[in-house]
Amino acid sequence: MFQKILIANRGEIAVRIIRACRELGITSVAVYSTADKDALHTQLADEAICIGKAAPADSYLNMERILSAAIASKAEAIHPGFGFLSENAKFAQMCEQCHIAFIGPSAEVIRRMGNKQEARNTMEAAGVPVIPGSKEPVCEVHTGLLLAREIGYPVIIKAALGGGGKGMRVAYSEEEFTQSFQTAQKESQMAFGDDTMYIEHFMEEPRHIEFQILADSYGNVVHLGERDCSIQRNHQKMIEEAPSAALSSKLRKKMGEAAVKAAKAAGYVNAGTIEFLLENNDAFYFMEMNTRIQVEHPVTEWVTGVDLVKEQIRIASGLPLSLSQEDIHLSGHAIECRINAENPAKGFRPSPGTITDMYFPGGKGIRVDSAIYSGCSISPYYDSMVAKLIVWAKNRDEAIQKMQSALGEVIIEGIDTNVDYLYELLNNPVYQSGEFNVNFIDTIKH
């Protein structure tokens, strides 16, 4: 087991990893920007090192400074969390070259799975269902037009190296295709420095279902059930739950086996997520693989009893999985709400500032993952998520009621948040019925 780990991240995920290190008896090293000098993760870690100015490029995205901090502190491993450098193949490779363990998959796997076209081809060759689409990268409009005719409209045009909804456009006809392709391509070039695109059939009313997997260096791979991540705004998840109301035990088994097959085909090691789109007729298709821990990992931890961050650390230190597929059983129902510093009434405008007062609920079946405290500053430089509120109950109806009760107790003053908006979503009859899809939030806008 490692003796010292550096956490190359900030906010609630850095705090989450520090706590896991503490429970495992591992010394933790935090890195921080000048904007985060008083942040909670810097106060909770055993050691803290400033790595640059507030802008991410000068700090949390600066690979050389992070590695220098790791070497100076004699850390044996780096946990990247999510976001920032967590899916950066170059950074993982640099860690390998510096003989520092990267708590995640290899640079080769990150690179292969990060390229959506290559990931898709890998899954297709392994027999994992994929959405009809292009088999090769697309760089020219006329090539894209020919493919779109073959695939059938509507089609979605995506950045091959993209994520977070950037470099993505839907075309419902040939008349729309050219402009949609060019717009997505320009966006991709600006966001990712790459204008390679791929095209696939656009599913209009799917559910977004992801399966958590764990894989060790000895060929053992397990899945820990699914999370339903269909409640999204602009392709950003807002509410996640486990298990999904849409899956029968038979479908769960089938999709779980496909997820394990996908992880094995990728040669995957550590924690990862296989993301599927699910249609009403129970047909499902591979969408992408996330080669990191997910924001929504707590709902899986609660219904399985497995500490995913500790498993990540154990796997990266060379230990085999501590559990087999037969050991994993889903119990009860968990829901997570992402609390963001934003104003839904003003187009979800970000709301940086100083938190003047705050209170989070507690009690049986309530978990809060956060790094905020009264008097702390919410910086405009970083993601707007300030907390994750997670609840567990014995069934979905009780979990919804518990989440509504918990949201009603949240107090965050000094900034705007989306707490009331989340409450309204939970109160919506369609959400409560469980009969929603990825278009749910768009349908309630009007």
C-alpha cells in the first residue's frame, strides 16, 4: 500500500480522497492555487503545496508543477479525481516516466478510450452493441454528408476528442447538416485543439444509463450495477440515482455483462464507467467510457456498500480486487443532487462570491460531499458545483421524499444556488413516475 498520495484536484473530490487516505493510514498531499489558499482541502490534507495562480492553466492543469510537487513531497502516487487532468493521457504518461503511480488506467487506455471513434471501434469488435455511425474519423463536410445519408437522419455530430457537450450538434436533415457540422467542428477546434469529428444516429428519447466497473491488474473485472443519469441540462447531469427505475433484473444482468466485456476489451485497470443509451424497447448501445471516478459515484457506494476511492487506491498499489461479482448486491435506492452556485431564474448564470452562512442536513440515510464552509469564497475560475447531496432509503419513493426533505433544510447564503430548482424537479410527476428520458428538463421548460 502507498505511504503518501498527492491529490491533483480541489473542492469536494479532493476532500473525499483525503478522507479515504486518512482511513487507509496514508499521508495526503494537497495542491492548491492562490485562489484556494484557504480552501478546505488544503486545511484537511497532511501537507499542502501552492502550485500557481488562480487560472487552471497556471495551477490544476499545469502538469510540470504538479509533478514537481509530487517529487518534492516524495509522494508515491497521484490521484487525479475527476475533471482537470483525470483523463489526460499525457499526464498519466508523465507520471509513469517519473515513476509515480497514476491512480487510474494506463496512458494508452486513456488515449484509446478518450478518442470516441477508437473507443467505438474497440467495442464493436468486442461484440458490445454500438449506435450505427461512422467507423472512421470525419474531417470534411462532404464525407459527413455521405455518411449521414447512409446512417439515416437525425444524426449527431460529435468531437472525436470531446466531452461535456462541447463540439456537438444534431442535424435533422441534409439542409441542416453542413452548418451543424461546421459549427461543431469550430467548437471542437477551440475547446480541444482538434477538428476530427464522428457521426452517429441520434436517438431522440433515450435514457442515459451508466455502469460502474472495477478492474485490477490480474484480469479480474466486476460491475457494481447502474446509475440513471438521464436528468441533464445541456448534457450536464443534475440528478443521478441507483438503481434505475427502467431496468429489470434481466436487463441489468445483460447490460452489466456488456459493461464487463467492454472493460476487458479496453484492457482496463482501476475504476471506470461504461455509459449506455437505452431505448424504450430495452435495446441499449455503448456511448462512451469514462476513465476516472465519476461525480456521481456516491450513489453506487451507498447501494453496494463498496468504497470506490479506497478500491482505486488498492488497485493502483498492485492489490487484487477485494470482491467478486457474487459479492455485489444492490440494496435500497440512492439519489444524488448536484448543488451548484448558479441562478436558474437568470439562465443558470454562475454565482461566485462569499458564503456568509450555511447549514447542511444530517441524519440517517443522508450524505453531503462538499468543501464549502461559512466564510469561504466561491471562485469564478472553477466549476460551479459546491456540494453533492446524497440520500439512501429502502425504495425509490422513500428516497425521493427523503431528498425533498433534505433539500428543504439546506441553507447557503451569500450566493445563489439551484436548490429550489432541484426540489421542483423532484416534485415533478414525470420524474416521480420514473418514466423520464434525457429530454426531461427540455420538456418542462415551456
